[in-house]
Amino acid sequence: MISTPSSSSPTDPVRRAAIRDMVLDSIDASSAAAAGARRSRVVRFASLSVAAAVVLGGAGIALAAHQSTAPGGGTAIAPSATTGPGQTEPQPGGSATTPSGDPGTVAPAGSPSPSAVPADPTAGVGDPSSWLITTAGIGPLTLGGKQTLEAAKTTGSYTVTAPGYVCPVNFYTPRSSADPNLSTEAVRNDTIDSIQIGEVGTEPSSSTPRTPSGIGLGSTRAELLATYPDIESLSTSSATPATSTFGETFGIQDGQGRWLSFILDDHGHVGEIDVTYTKGRSGEFC
């Protein structure tokens, strides 16, 4: 038996249309919900963007405060105040400090006169070649010192004798033939007023004390005058023949009235050096 479709069958055109409309409505509702969700995300993203802009804007203000205008109208970032290794932080109102070298001391060159510093009584007493000659004395022997006491300072290199007759002179005989002769004279109160080293007419000793500028026994006339260009000639034309340098004398006086005199031999070399309180070569003893 064949049955015919009833009005309640699912295939009824009316019902199919209703079902289709219902499905389409559901689809539209789903689409609307999705669109709302998308709009919500857009709003949230926009809110985050605004917040980020605010933060970045504040940072921009802080950055602008740390900027300065560079030459030519550009913008330059201000340098950091941190100093690197070896640098010194500038102080207010000043500049960075840098280590300064030691300048050290520089001795004046070309001094026209020997130093008048006292001779060192302890330096090289046994080695006359290490002694200094100044207007204060020769080696350990001091002008103005007590003659009896000064004699004891040179016992390592000299034998000291006094003449048998009444004469206030001490003669210093060197223990080594290379060392020069010495003598001191004390006219009053045992106070030395003259010290003499070397002897004109004898061969200058190879072991000689020297002035701080290097002049000693055996130095030439030219060396003496070049070292002390302002040295005073103490000779007279009548006393010193023009054909010989024997006895020619040059002297330097310090600020205390002491004289340092150089006497030449007949070969034009310094043969004797005197330290005295009087101008010119020392006279004959006694």
C-alpha cells in the first residue's frame, strides 16, 4: 500500500522554509556576535595604543629635557657625567685636573763664579781628587777654621808638620805622590786666613781637587777664562812679562769678601790655587 505525504512531513515546503529562515537567523546572530568581539578587541587595542602614546609622550618630554642643540641646528644628546678611567671629575668653577710632573730643579748654567758653599768635611777625606775648591775652603779645610783642629781632618791622606821656628803655618805633605801639596796659615788666634794648594814651578798633580765648575790644577788659561768669563785679572804688566804666563793671577771674590785666586805656571796652566781673605796671590810665609 502506497502512503502519501502528510502536511507534517519534514519535506513540507512550508516547514523547509521555516527551518531555512531559522538557520539563517542563527548564522546572522553568530556573525553579529563575532563582529562585536572584533570591535571589542579593536577598542581594547586602541586603548592600549593610547596608553602607550601617553607613556612614550612622557618619555619624550624627559628625553627633550636631556637634549641640547648641536652646532648647525641639530640636536645632540648631552654627554653623561660619568668620568672614564684616569680622568678627574671637574670641580665647580674649575676644570678637570691632570697629574703634573715633577718639574725638578735646574741648576743655572754658566755661573761666572764658583759656589761659596762650605766644603763638606766628611766627603772623600782620603781622596783629594774628590774635594771641592770654593771660596769657603778646600775639601775638609775651612777658611776661618781653627788650624790645629783642621789638621786632624786630613790625616788619612796627608802628614801635617809645622816649622820649627815661630811661624803659624802648617805644611801638608801628601802620602801619595799623585796628590798635591797643601798649606794653611793662621796669623791670628789660630784662625786660618789662607789655604794654598799646589805650587807654581812644579808639575801639577794629576789627582787634583776642582771647583764646582771643574777648574783645578793643570787646567789651561783658556779653560779658566772660558769657565769664568768675568774673572778679574790680578796681575800687572810690570810684574808679569808679556812673553810668559808664569805667576799670572786671576781672582774671584764672593759676597763675604773671600777670594779664590788661580796662579798660572810658565806653560799657561793653573799651578796654584789660593783661598784667602786678601786680594791677590798669597805672600811668602813668615
